[in-house]
Amino acid sequence: MVRELREQDAQCSIAQAASVIGDWWSLLIVREVTRGHRRFDDLLRELGISRKVLTERLRHLVEHGVLARRPYQAGPVRHEYVLTETGWALAPTLVSMQDWADRWLLGDGSATGAPREGGTEQARVRALLGTPVPTSLLLPATLEPTTSNTSPSAGPTTSADVTHPPQLDVVADTATATILFTYPSTGVATSLPPDWDQVPGAVGCTLENRLFRDRFPALTTAGVTVHGVSTQRPDEQAAFATAESIPFPLLSDMDLHLTAALRLPTFRAGQDLKLKRLILVIDRSRTIRHVIFPVLDIPSAITEATDAALTLH
């Protein structure tokens, strides 16, 4: 059960947070809603929880503004549970917990941008195959949505255009397929630790972007769109896109919404969480049809992803 705050903890922010989401079931409910499981029966199935406990925890999270009830059916009226702005603000907490466990409980404590031997990252990523990407998952983008889907020859925006960057869905609904590739960092980022080049799997992302850039005209002709994703700020991404003439959107998951929704593998560089390199091929119905992880041979992985996307045409 959710515990009441002791008087001496009333001014402690950690205790205040624990009183709202510190319960086992409450935290896992937030995890599942983040993943797109928003309806009562879906949560029952995913969590293996009793109806009574689920009802109590959902009421608790709604009362504290983490979730909101939204009707999805009129006769009879049925509701689903969606994350509020307060709820989405927990995404970095979920991802940090996952990263901590991957590194310190399931790994040897070392920082690596590559998959861990014997870890659960590969199984978690491969389990994405055949699952949907949650709807309306919007991230800041370096290109306007209309430009990215209709004009492959249009150039990227400049850093001056991203003071208020446009929001773009991670899956293009006008395309026959979306190639979504994640990578740690490109260009000159501002928060890299001194030993960045020594972290296995951390570097090499410029090559990946360039190879997708070279294939982009042919992919666009076939109705396939490409999105690159990192946790860098939009202005850093825009500067890189301008320098390299990247014609497709680079999406910023700096708030870790996509990472939490798909439970993507990360690693910590200094105080920043970076995405490990992987590639997803997603069809028009938002279902993940092909997964490449780890990405060890970048040219071969891009050829594989291109071939998989073209089969969905």
C-alpha cells in the first residue's frame, strides 16, 4: 500500500516523490502507460496485477496528477489513462533506473555504448519486433513535418530556426515505412566527458548519418522516410545537420520520452544519458517490423534496414 508521509519527511522532496510513485505497482503502472498500455484490461494483462490493486493505484496516480482519465468509448463510457505533463516528467527517472540496473545489477559497472555480454538489452530490444510505437509520440525536430515528408531536396534548418523547434511524430504517417535509427552523439556536443573516445560504441555516428543521407533520395522515391534520434539538444543537432547537409529530420529525445516508451538501451557519459546505436523499421500502422541491434557494421546495417523498409513498400 501507499505509505503516508511522516511529519519529519514533509519537507523532504525525495520522500514526497516516494509517497506518489515509490510504490512498486505505481511505478510499474507509469512504466506501462509510457509504453502505450493505457486501458485497464491492457494494464491487467501486462502487469499480472489484481483488479483491486490496479484500481487503487490508478486512483492514487490520478489524484496526484500523474495520470489523467480520458474517454475512448461512448456507449458504455470507458476511459483510458494517459500521462499528464507531470507524468511524462518521470520518463528520465524510469530511464535512469533502467540504465542503473543494466550497468550495476546486470553488468560489471563499466560504461559502454555497445551491448553488454549476458545483459538483457538485446532481449529487450528484440522484443520490440511486432509491437506498436505509441501514438502521437512527438519530439523536437530539425525539419518542419511538411518539409521532411514532401521535399527531399529541401535543406535542413539552421540553429537560429530551432529556438522553438517543430514537433514531429517519430513515425511518419504519410510514408509506407519509417527507418528510425538511434545513436549516441554527432558533431561537437557540449557535455562529453574527457574519455568519450574510449567508451566502446560511442563514436562513429557521423558515418551513419552520411550513409543514410546518400540513400535518402532513393528511399524517398520509394515512400520511405528516415529519422535519426539522439538525446542531444535540437540546436546541437541542427548545427550538425547544416554542416553535413542532412536532408531528413534529426529528432531530439532530450526529455527521454521515446527512450522510456520503447525502453531503449542507454549509457551514461558524464551526467548525460546517451542512446546506444540501433535501427528500427516501422510500417504505416506504427508496428515495428525489423530490428537491428547491435549495430556493429554500420554500412551493412544500413543496407539491411533499407532492404527491410523497401519490402514494406
